Amino acid sequence: MRWLIAPWVTCSSRAAAEKLDSRAAVSKVSSASREGSMASHQSCSWVIEQLSLVAGNPLCHVRRRVGPAGPADGGSRFKSAHGGVGPPRRWNSLPGPPRCHSRASPASASRADPDGGEEMSWFSRFLKSTIGLKIVMALSGLVLFGFVTGHMIGNLQIYLGESTLDHYGEMLKGEMLLLWMVRLTLLFMLVAHVWSAVTLVLRARAARPKGYRRYTSRASTYASRTMRISGPIILLFIIYHLLHYTIGFQSVGMGDSAVTTTIEHCRMVAGSLDCPVYDNVVKGFSQPLIAGIYIVAMLLLGMHLGHGVYSMFRTLGLSNPRFDKLARAFATGMAVIIVLGNCSIPLAVLTGLVGG
């Protein structure tokens, strides 16, 4: 009988050992799965918290329960799905991203008004976030880009003759309410664009005062690396352009440093000073120095627009790998068109093609 029982005992022992090994393996997998699940839950909770803070709907009052009760907090009991009372649990026992705090916790104080008021609105938090500043810069840049394009189209009517351009100028001045609404809107957009750009630059410098090691990436272009230089120069040019043509002041001659009013080509109409657009443009660009200033400014504007319009698509989420080349081609093409269109006017005046 021994020779019949021995094999069965050996096989049973081997099967039992294999069963124990498999149970141990399953236990290890289950333990690792639980740890991974809790870690994943913690990371997801942190992501949801960050998104909710920007959206203005904090989920911080929903605190997650993970791990057994600790001696520090004494634990807390919660009801299970079937109505019974479960074992004590503790809050946020896993290490990782910042834990979720309640509205009354010290973490919410960072979102409070600096003047000591209530919590900032979602719009205030949006404007103070980096992505919010980039969106403000993109939207304001879009409005300014549309104005620059329309302004170029209007100025190109100089090639249609003196009467056509003067009629265009009189039409704009005829609707003073609409004209000032457009001017105030453009002024607001310009201030928003400059403010967001300066804030982002200062924030980047404050984050790393020592600066980064200079590295020329193949993906970056000369226009993208000089945006911080071309922007202030274009702003100074806008001020000069308003003084030159809109307000009516310019420097007379290269040797005269005084700033005088350009009234040589203006006439009195109904008791007010009227400056025809055609004569104003021709007289202004007949001086090589002023024409050269405009040409250089337009080259810088083209570089700024070439990178700015392309970045606008990416900031507003309108970029796609399939249409990336199309967006870059559109930005570059529009920049070239605006530069050529605006530069052609002073060159035409200097060469005598217009006003000669």
C-alpha cells in the first residue's frame, strides 16, 4: 500500500506548495495594485484640484480618505456603501502632490484678495495665472493684427488717386462716435497686450534670476528670440506715428531738433484745421529720414507678427500637427504682405510714383 500512497502524498504536497506560491503572488499583485490605485487616485485628485482652481469651482472641500488611522489625527469613521460603520481612516496618508484643503484652510488664504477682502473671483485668478496672461496677450494681439491689416488696406488706396484716399479719410472722420469707440478699443487692447507681455517677462525673470544657459534651438527662429526687443521698439513707433499723422506733429528737417506742427499742407475748413490725407502722407514721406524710420519699423513689425500670429494659434488651442505648417505659412505670409504693403507707400513717395 505504501507504494500506492507515496506518489499521491508527494503530488498533494507539491500542489499545496504551488497553491501557496500562487496565493502569495496574487497577494503581492493585489497589494501593488492597491498602492498604485491609491497613488493614481492621489495624482488625479491633485490634477482635478488644479483645474478646478482655475475654473473657479474648487473641489477642496472633498477630502480623500486613504490608509489606516494614524496616531496623529486619531482617525475618523465613515459609513460604508451598505450602511455599516467601517474602520477608522485617516486623511492624505500617501506622499505626493499637495493635498486638497478646505475653503477655510490656510491654503485658501493664498487665493484671497491682497487687500484683505474675500476670495478672488475666477476672473482675477485667471488673469493672474500664466495661461490666463498668455490668452490675454493672444486675444489682444488678434484684435491688433486685424486693425493693422485693415489699416494697410485703407492706406493702399493712395494708389487709386488723391480723391479716393481723401474720401476715405473724410468717411472715417464723419463718424466721430464710431471712430472714438474704435480708438478706445484699440488703446485698451494695446495696454492689455503690453501689460500681459511685461508681466510674463518679469515673472520668468523672477522665477530664475540667474537666467538660463544660452542655447540656440533649431525650433526657435530669430523673430521668436527677439520678441522682447521688437515689442518695445514697435510701441515707441506707435507713439511716434500718432504724433506724426494723427495729432499732427513731426520734426522738420534733419538738422532741426524742434518739434513743430505740420500745417504747411493743411487748410482751414469751417473754422477748424483740416489736413487732407493724401497731402499729409506725401509731405510726410517726402523726407528720407522719416520714410526710413517707417520702413525699419515695418520690418520689425513683420518679424513680430510672423511669430506672434503663429504663437496665437498655439495659445488659443487652434494648433494641430496636421495643420501646423498651414498655420506657420499663414502667419509668415500675412507678415510679408503687411510689410510689403506698408513699405511700398514711403518708397513710392520717395521715388516719385506717388505725389510726383
